[in-house]
Amino acid sequence: MKVGLIKDTNIKEETPLVDVKFTHSLCIGQTGSGKTTSFIYPNIKNRMELGHGILFFDIKGSEHLALKKLASDANRLEDVLEVGKPWGKNINFLDSLNNRTFGSFVKDMVGDPADAGQNTYFYNEAIGLGKSIYQMFKLKSIISQELMELGEEKCCATQKEFSLSDFYEVIYNIDTLYKFIQDMKKFAKNLHSFIIGSTHYYTAKQNNVYKNIVLNYSNITIALKFFEKYDVKADERGNSDKFETSLLSVISTLSSAFNFMATSSAKYISESENPLDIVAALQRGKIVIINVRVIPDAILELMLDQVFEKMIDLNLQNEEDKKPISIFIDEAQRLINRDIPLDILRSSKVDVLMAVQSEIQLISKFGSREDWQQISVNIAQKFAFKSTYFGGDHLRSFYVETALLETFEYAKEHDANKLRAIPLFLHKEDFEAVELAYQHDVLKLKEIEESEILFYDVTHFENEREVVLIDTKTQKKRYRKIFTETQDNTIERLIEPYLVFTIEELIEQLQEKDEKNIEKYKKMYHEYECMSSYKIKEKFITELDGYDEVFTLLYLLAKEDDTFDMGDRVYDIFHALASDEYDDALFINDDYEGGPEMLAITTVGNEVTRNITSLLEDRGIFIIDNGNKKSLYIMDYYDMVAVYEILGEMR
């Protein structure tokens, strides 16, 4: 330790509050030194009272209780948002990444090929595969957005947003990767049909959007070439001339690197619908608490990098529109890196307050004292509580022997005085009452009794998929299972062929969010009322991939099943339209032999889809648009075994 002059006077009591100058701070103090109660809590309290947006990384998984108590005392409990709990907000980790940053991320997850020894080939290939899959998702997302701008999203199976769950579902095994390749080939095929059938956009006002779609289509066709070696049917993978078995190890290497996505915690970072935008929330004055225990460090570090990048963009706002933001990072060595832009964040009104147990942790993280000093010079305010190690030969900015400090005593940088902090003690008995108010009054959680709170035991949740409900009056516990979206998708894939719905369920699920088709539902419900329920309960086929799959199913049913009374009329619909006004937009493949690669019916554009759908409705056949999925209901047909047999052949 460095020894300097210490004034021999009574120790002054002073709370180590950081000046709000957005010049950042660091507090060092070992466990039990009083760092949390004397530095972290008082500064959080101060920033809450000043109305700052607060970003807090909950390293222990329990500090959220203290934050809520402080927020409640500042009348800001309603501002609290939690990430990393089943009932909290979720983020889309991929939302702000690009090809370069995702490539670095995949490399971090898989491992550096230079350190892989005899597995170098597999590491390189796995990283390349991951980057290529991401690129395909990104291109599809961009094209989907552009098609929506033109109002042409129905021409292809669009996907505006994608998440790490989508990525993991692709790399799960060779079969899921193969399906992804077929889906992307079909997307490219339909996109090509749209392009050549919509050249009028080239001279229209939206020509730049159309031109960009064409350019991105070219990028997709190039990107698809990478997947050719994986594009081998299951029954041909035993042929070494067609498939390299070593590719299975490549997929396994990539999949195993993302095994954490199979856990119940994966949903917290892979929300594709309405994910929380952390920076936007902070600008609205929210208090965002990240549960660090459930998110891998590699993702946390990159996530913080992306948060900083977005905060830099706040410089573009008018000064009066910038909301002051304070970021609290305990155990900062886990999350920060040499790219932390401390020198730029000041103009965005962002203040970073960090804490560590020992400076050696930061020196170790950055590789050397010199590298750490390059970051340290941008930290204007430093405080040291009791710490057995600080500084070294190159850092002599503290004049107090920190190893000799007592609990709650601290020193400031470049100051020979030691001070005694005034700790802010929070009482655990208050936490339960605040948590009860937060869950019932702020979140308005359902299906819990008025005296109950949900408790998140990470280990129990991962093992049992259960959260704990605690009665605050009796302390009795009960449990409830919760499934993530990925887990629900896995379950649905397994039972999808056997899913059946009644018309009542259809109407209940859809009529509120699809008012324009309410008359259709009324007509279907009237048909239900005229029949006994046992005759109709299995007539609703759900989870169909797009209109072309629905049309193919109906066409094959009309062609192959003699018991389908209106089969001839359905058959005639497709052939009449294909040979008449839609000869360039409706294609019939009578040589179709099953499988997902090519369908019996392929359509191009919205108009032909609308006309076919309308003609089918006149015959009592209804197609329900559920977004990415479609549902089918046939009024006067009951041999559903035949439907599922045909559907099985198609898939």
C-alpha cells in the first residue's frame, strides 16, 4: 500500500456523494468495508431524488429489494422496471447488433480458434456458420421491413424482428438447420417472384425501397451459397459423396456454445415482440434493474456496450431533451472493457458510478496497469474504503493507507484526510411490504392472492420451471410452473399434429383483435350452433405456414379424397384462376410428391391470395390470418384423419 500523510484530527463524518458533473466515479472497498451502505445506496438515493433515469446491475440477485425501497421512499416505485424475472420486462439482445459485433459475440461464445488445438477447424466453421445464419436473419428482417413499407408483406413469409431464441432454434441440430435453409430458399423464391412481378415500383415514388429489396435479394442468393453443403436431405446424409459427416460436429460445436438458451432464463434476452428498449426507458426517467445472475457475462458485457453506443447517440438531441442518466455497476470488472466510452458520455448527460473490491481486479481485467490507467484517467472522482490492495508502483493518487481503514471509513483521491461515511441502512422487514406494493399496485400481477408475492429462486426455477408464491401473512409457500416462449414452441412442435380447436375457442381468441372479420366468425359460429359440438370440435386446423401451405392442403384434399363433397369446386377454383387472369401469379404443380421444399400451389402477390380466399369462403372454407401462422376451418368436412395424413406428407 502507498503511505502518505494522514492528518491527526478527529475524523469528519461526510457522505461520499458523487458530484453530478457526469464525469464518472469509482469506489473501491473489500467485502464488509461499508461500501454498499455508505457509497452505493446514498448515491442511488440522491440520483433518484434528482429524477435521474437509473440503470442498476443487480449482481447478487437480491439488491432489487433495496432499489425498490429507495424508489418507494422517493415516490418513484412506479418507475421501476426489472429485467431477468419471469414477470419482468425482456430485451432483445440482438436488436442493436450488426454483422461485426455479432461475429465477435459468436467467437466469444464458441471460443477462439487459435486456442482450440486440434479442434481449430470446427471452431472456425462453427463461427462462420453462426455469422451466416445471423446474416440471413438480418437480411430477411430488412427486406420484411421494406415490403411493409410498400404494403406488400403478404407476398412472402416476412419476419420483421428476430431474437437469440430464433437463432438457437436454427442451430439446435442438422434437421432444424435444414428446415431453416428450406424456409430461406422459399423466401428467396417468393421474393424473386414479387420482384419480377412488381417492376412498376422501379419508376414509382418508392423506387429506392424497391431497388434496395432487389439488392438485398441479390445478397440473400449469395449468402445461400454458404449453406449448400448443409442442404442435404435426411435420407441422403449417409452418402459421403453428398454430405460431410464432420459438419455434424460443426453444428454441435455451435449449438453447445449456446446451451444456455435451453434454460428457462433465455427469454429475458430474446424477446422479439415489444422488447424493452433500455436507453429509451432511461430517457423516460425509468429505474431499470438488470438481474445479472441469469444472464451470461459475455452477453452482459456486449449488452452494456450496446447501451453505451445508444447513449452516445443522445448527443444528437437538443440539450433540454436529454434526461440525466446514472448507471451503477457493482463488481465493475465483470462488465466493463477497454471500449467503455467514458470520455464521450458526459455530453449525453450519462454518469457511470462503478464499484469493485480491489483495484487489482481492474488491472487483471485490462491486462496491465497501463491499460487500466487509460480508462482510469476518465474517472474524475475516486473513493477508497478499506482495501488490502490498492495502486502499486504506478498509482500514487491516494495518500491514505486504505488497509488500515475501519468499517465505514474512506478516503478521497488526492486527499490526505480519512473520513467516516454516514451509512444508509435499509431494513429487510420493509422490503416485503414494498415488494407487495410493487407486484400488486404497480405490476398488477394476476392469479396471486392479495397477501402473496412472487419470489424468484433462480436454481429452483431452472430445475422445476416454477416460481414461488409466498403469503406475507403466514409465510406459507406454493409453487406455479411458468414456461418460456421457446419452451412453448418446443411443446407445440411435438403436439402440433394433434392440436384441435373448437369454433368457440377460435372466436374467443380472434374476434377482439380482428374486428374486420367479425362477420366471418359470426357465420362460422352460426354453423356451429346448428350442429352438435362433437361433429365440429376437430374441424379447426391450426399452425399452418402461410397461405400457400393452406392452398396446397386444400388442393390435395380436393384432388385425393373422394369424400370431400366440394372437392371438385375447390379443384376448379385453382385451375380456373391459373388458366385465366392469374396465369402469371398462380402456379400449380401437379407433380408434387410431398415435402416442404416445393408446394402444389404457389401464389405471387396479394390480389390472387385475396381472390382465392374469398372464393373459398363462399364455399364454407375459411382461412384465419394469425400473423405468421394461418388456421383453416372447413364447414362440411369431417374426415380430419385424411387432412392430417396429407399434412404429414407435406411436412
